[in-house]
Amino acid sequence: MGRHSAPPRRRRPRLSRWVPFVCVLAAIAAVTASGIDWVTSPFWGHQVIAGTAPARNVGVVPVSPWSGTVKAKPVAMVLSPNRIEIPALKAEAPILAVGDDNRELNIPLDPKVAGWWKGGAEPGAATGTAIIAGHINYAGVQGALGRIGELNPGDTVYIYGVGRDKKQGRLHLKITGVRTYSKQALPFAEIFDQSSVGRVAIVTCGGPFDASTGNYLDNIVAFAVPV
């Protein structure tokens, strides 16, 4: 028999740069029936913890070094993060690097663990948004990031991790603002801007809870910059 060349492999269509962010925010707690087959609802069949992540809009979203009540400054420390600490909430959580070839953010199901989207900026980078997300709750357990909606401009955030010199380090940040976004009208370009001043966006679910779908209707995002 003669040799036959294999048929050319079909290339997967390139995803829009904002598609994974739609998955992250608009469907962070979606059931599989929604078409997001890599996420399961952390609320379905479990009692919802009331009073977490209240809807608030305070402070500013930093887009330049001069925006906000806290002035961002250049930092020499850029970290691959492994832990976050928020003293005002008495909250801390390990951070896992997440993300796959489709640039989706599959955050850890454990509500006590946060996920850092490795497709975006690293905390401490001069430009771009570092995205750290966690569930508001799971199986009746409140998430470590579930109360970020209570933060105020000026509150402290510490992020620990491994620097480019392979040494452990700590990055000191301050909250500039908190936003509540409806999952039906998310300003993706504003939230995930990778050309902004270096900043961190801490994300969870919040707002009203829709018991019929097992989803919260909003996302809460707390923005922070190095100081």
C-alpha cells in the first residue's frame, strides 16, 4: 500500500479576547445547562449564606497612576501569587494559578481558595490587571473573598508569592474602589483592561440570589493598586 498523508488538522477558531471574561464573571456560578460545561453551581441544593458581598459602589476604578484616592507607584516586585490577606475582613486564602488553553478562568471550587488567572498580569506588574477570583460560598461554607463588597478605599491588601528572582515576597496594596456589576451588563473592557496601570481586581459573586437557577445576579469587584 502507498503512504497517505494525514488530512490537515482543523485549527480551532481563535476566541475573542473577552470571551473568557464573559465565562468568568457572567457565569462564575452557572449550572452546566447554561452551556458553560466547566463550571458547576456552588449553591445548588445548599443553604445560601445571607449577608455576604453586599452591593456597593465606592471609590474609583484606577486606570492611570494618578486615578483614585490611593496613588499607584511603580514597584520592583512582580509576583506569581500564592496567598492573599485582607486584614479589614480578617480574611486570607491560598491562591492557585488557573486558566487553560482557552484562556478560561476555572476558579477552585473550594471557597477558601482563590484563583489567579495566569493569562493576565501578575500582581505588581507596571501595567495590566491581575485577576484574583473566588466563590462567595460553596456547600454552605462562606468563601474567603465573600465579603470583599464591604471593603473601603484605603483598606490594605497583602499578596504573597514568588518573585522573578525566585524568592518569596510580599506586595502591599490599597483598595481604590469597589464596584457591583450586573452579570447581564458587565463592562468587560473596563474590568479586565490589560493596558491600565498595574492593579489587582478581586472578584466574587454577590447581589440578589436567584433560587430558581442557583445563581447570584451580580459580580463584586474590588480594585487595588500597589503603594
